[in-house]
Amino acid sequence: MKIHTLVVLVQDHPGVLNRAVSMFRRRGYNIASLVVGHTETPGVSRMTIVVESDNVEQVVKQLYRLVEVLKISDVTEDPVVDREMVLVKLHVTGQHRAEIVALTEVFTAKIVDVATNTMVIEMTGGPAKVDNFIDVIRPFGIKEMMRTGRITMVRGAKGHSGAELIDQAAE
Amino acid sequence: MSEKRTGAQILCESLIQNGVDTMFGIPGGAIMPFYHAMWEYRTDLRHILCRHEQGAGHAAEGYARSTGRIGVCIGTSGPGTTNLVTPIADAWMDSTPLLAICGQVSSAVLGKDAFQETDITGITMPITKHNYLVKNINDIAYVVKEAIHIATTGRYGPVLVDITKDALQATAVPDYSKKIFLPGYRPTITGSKKQIKAALSLMLKSKKPILMIGNGVMMSDASAEVRVFAERYKIPVITTLHGLGAFPEDHELSLGMPGMHGWVHANRAIQEADFLMNIGGRFDDRVTGKASTFAPNARIVHVDIDPSEIGKNIEVEIPIVGDARIVALSMLEEEPEEKLVAEFHKNAAEWLTYIRELQTKHQHKQQYLNRPDTSTMLPHDVFAALTKQINTRGNYRVVTDVGQHQMWAAQLLDWYKPRTHITSGGAGTMGFAVPAAMGVAVAHPEDTVWAIAGDGGFQMTNQEMIVIIQENIKNMKIAIINNGFLGMVRQWQELFEGKRYSGTPLTSPNFQKLAEAYGWTGITVESVDQIDAAIERAYAIDGPVLIDFRVEREVNVFPMVPQNKSIGEMITE
């Protein structure tokens, strides 16, 4: 199945995430990743949804049925900036510390916590780079890890602000 | 307007301002403040006390489907609202404008498993067009306005408003002026002119065209426009279950119902057509049979107000998103070349003649009636008598339940006028007929409203019969097609499961006596020669009458397309 990235602007009402997720569940669509957060416009939230589907058009139409959905863009084919953050806690013994610090620099990651036997690294990048970083760091012994999921923005002038959509609707 | 009101008073005033005059419901703890306020507004806001919230919900659906206006039902928190779930799901599937008003526990105890607390907005999220949890008195007025707007525009559907008890009890100066602001909700009403032109030019190139009309034509009151369109181009018209009545069945262009229990000629016409325009139908699997085999030769145009219906079940060549009536009007504005139209007429006429020949070969409607031995009473005898008397007398509405009788009614009664056939289609909710007919009877006191049900479905909601007496409703009759089985399941067991009648034989009470216990007139009919007299008596009595038609037990609905087969493969006997 093809992987699609959808950027969805919604009204920031209680339950709106639940409505979107519930629709995916009941229609049997497969969410690979979903991130939601505030935008530049108060009252408008933005979701980046990565979905596996052979019929993304139908997914988009079903999402549009939700009253609070303002705009959906399928940016799969667009040039985009894709970012994801990961926090990794490693078991660290003295002998590996220098090697890990060097790798962290190569990936422009940050060491954000150092304790006697552990180290927490924060790393941000495109999904492939994050995958790559995790592969490289894994042999040192990962104790905990959390990825944020992907947030996406189209490069250049294309794209929508929440305010613009609200204004259009008010006309 | 500057005086303070309680939330409950604001709720009443908002409902009245938004055109509500009738509500069906049952009170309880959390919703009591609303009932307290309702008393002041009772001349403008009629409340009909039902016996089960499911009955209230279906009654509101009947009211809505027969009028096109919002139907309102009320339940208290907890079980009061969970009992509304079935009618809400039914309204969702059949695009019925329904407003469900629910009492909720006070906001202070919300989320703490308080007495009669249920997360009804969570439960109904997948089966409502939208829903609200209102915790603040200042939200009541515009939420009601917004909810009714959403339910009655675009593709109609159910909206639920859950209001906490403290919001109903609080007092505030109401503000009814706040405008609806729904930036994410802007239904497309006008069809694209370009698509409409393309659809017409595609149609005019075809030799075997079919026009299929469904619920959308009913809901947007497009019957007249669609008829003019069909007549102008002389296209044969197929009416789906929810389209019955949207095009008169005695019209020379009418082919009747398609699908699982549709007519052989209608299904064959679809399978042989080279062009099919579906207005306001959603290509339900009961219409299409196995979707990949549906209308294999046809180039398809789909007119629907909901873009998500287009391409969902059947791939189409030309989608037109818009309201059925507005799109039909736009199609009528088009003036294609006379020469093309004349050629099209010629081909369409040959095509219609061909379909009529098919119809003569596969004539089911009358064959049972011409049988030599009428010592047993078939459902067909009952429906023949009903359609004759119903149509002769006029001013009627028919509400059917779900199962064999529903299909016989669709097939064997004659449908001429929109909103005269009301049934539970998409959800297939047994127990729909009696309460929904009550809602129709309330909305149309001038019409005789027939609820037709099987002995199974009837027993799921017959408690609502007493509401008819309490409310002094005189214009409702019930016909039970009583065959002592859950008949449609039994039919499948007979045809596909070696007659293993597991869980289908059904013992019933004496329905005549049951009717009398409720204060209705009850009649039992056991043979063909009693049918006419019973129906005549039902009409002669100015009040509710129930007729128990004890028909032959093991009769099947034919024609039939087995599940997931092509509609070209019909079992006819």
C-alpha cells in the first residue's frame, strides 16, 4: 500500500482528535503516524497524518465529512520539510562514552542528560535520518526511546494558514 | 429579551425559534429541568411521551422523513440516551435529519461515573453527523441553532446535543443573535456546470440509458424536476428502496426497484445498460450485488450531495457533487442539439421496448394472485388488497419494518408520491415501523398512516401503541404480516442453509387481544376471503386499528439475488 502524508487543519475543539482517529479506525484505514499541535492561528490545530492507503482520495473525503476539518492537503508528491524528534536513553559504560559523543556530533544531535550509567540524546531530522541514527546508536544499548512522529511543511509559498481559511469561510 | 432565563428555558426558546414544534421523549433525572421549563412552552412545543427512547427516536425519524423537517427526540442521561443509539444509527444510515437532546449529569461529577452517567458523545461519535457536549449555559442557544443547521443541510443526518444538568439549571440572559460559524462545513449545493454538460453529452451518446434515483431525490424534494428531466429525454427510471414514490410507478418510463429483491427486468436493464445516471443513491450493496459485477457496460454518472459517496462503492466516470434538485434544474437548463436528442429518443424508445419485453417474461407481480387454489392466504393476497384500498382512498403514508414484509411492500404496493413510503433501509432496524408510523401520523393528521410489520419486528417496539391512545391519535393502522417466523432469516436458512431453522420459529401473543388491551381495535384475518372486509373495517373505524394477517408460514420473497452475487444472477422461484 502506498504511504501518504496528509496535512490537516482543524478547529481546535475538544474531541476533534478523537473524531479523526475514530474515523480512521472504523473505516479500517491504517495510521502510520499522527502528530497534532497548535498553529500560528489561535483556535486552529494542525495534524500531520501519515497513512497507508491505496485509496487516499476516499480517506480525504471521509475526513472532510467531519464538521471541524478546515483543510486537507495531500503533500505526498510535494517538496517538503519533514521533521521528527527522538529522545534516546542509552546505557553507557565509560569505554563507549567518547564514541557516542562523536556520533552525536556527526548527526548534529544533542546530549541532554548525563548520569553515572546513562545518557539521554535528543536528535531531530528527517524520518530517514532518524532511522539511521537509531540504527547506529542501537548497538550501545538503548534503555528507552520515544519518537515524536513526523511533522511536515511544504517548501516555498504553497500552504495554508489557519487564519486564511477562517477568513475565507467568514466571507 | 434582557430578562434572565434558565438554560432549560433557553433550550425551549431556541428550539421554537429554529422551527421545532413537536418532540418525542421520556424524562429522567438529568433532563428534568428541561421538562420543568417545557411546561411553560407547551402550546408551542408539543411533547409526546413515548414508552421507550428507541420508540421516541424512531417516531422523530418518521416525523422527519415524512416532512423533510428536523425530528426531535429526548432522553435522559445514561440508559435514556443509550436507548437512543439505535434510532440515531438508523438516521445516520438513511440520512435523516434528527436532533437528539440528551440530559447529562452535572459538570461537577462528569467523568466520575456518576449515577446514570454515560459518555453519549463518545458512543455516538461514529453515527452522528456531529455532536456536542454542552456544559455552559451560554452555549445552549447557538449550539441548538448550529445543530439543527447541520442536521438539515447538505447530506441530512443526526446531530446529538448532550447538555449537563447544571447548564440547564443555571440562569443567564440569553443571546439568540450569535451567528452560525462553521468554517469547516460548507456543503456543495450547486453542481459543476462543466460536469453537468459532460454528463449530458455522455448520456446523449448512449443507446441504453438508465436513470436511477434514490433517497437524495426524496430528501431534496426533487421528484418534479427529475420527472421533467426523465420525460424530456425519455429515459427509463429505476427507483431504489428509498426512492420509491419519487417517480410514479404507473409512469410509462418507470421500471421499479432494483437490487437484491428488485425486479428481474430492472436488474437486467442495469446489467445491459451502456449509460447509468444515479441521482441521490449511494450504490448500497443491496442495490449493486457484487460491486465489481455491477453495470459492467455502463458509463456511470453519479450525482450526490456527499462527495465521500462518489467512488466509494462503484467507480464513476463523471461525478457531480450537489443537491439533487438543484442539479436536476441545471440539467434542464441545458439545450442540446435537437438532432442529437431525436436520435437519443429513438434509441431510448427501442431500449424501453426491449426492457418491457423482458418484464413480460419475468412477471412476478401477479402470478401468485392467479393461482387456482386460494385456500391458503399468501402475503401477496394481503398486499394486493392493501394497495387497491390504500390507493383508492388516497391520503396515505406507509411505514414498513424490516424483513420479508418490507420487501413485499416495496414490490407489491404501488408507489406514486414522494414521502409516502418510509422504511429503515441502510441500518435495517427491526422495530422501526410502529414508532416511526406514530411520528408520521402526528406530522400528517390528514393522512391514514399504515405501519406494516412482521410478527418479529412488531414485538420489538409495540409498547408505543399506548402512546397513540394517550395522545388521541386516530389516523394510524397496523398490518402485521404474521407468518410465525423471523421470516427473512428463515428464507435464507431455507435457501442456503439446508432448512436449519435455528432461532427463527416465533410464537406470538394473540395480537387482536393485545391490541384490545391497548385500547385499539384488533382484527384477525385467517383466510383470503376475509382480507377486504378487514381492511374496509379498519378504514371505517375512526381510530387506531390493528389487523393480524396470519399468512402462509413458509413463503419466500422472489426474485432474489444471493448475497455477494451479481444482480444478473437472480433466483426467481
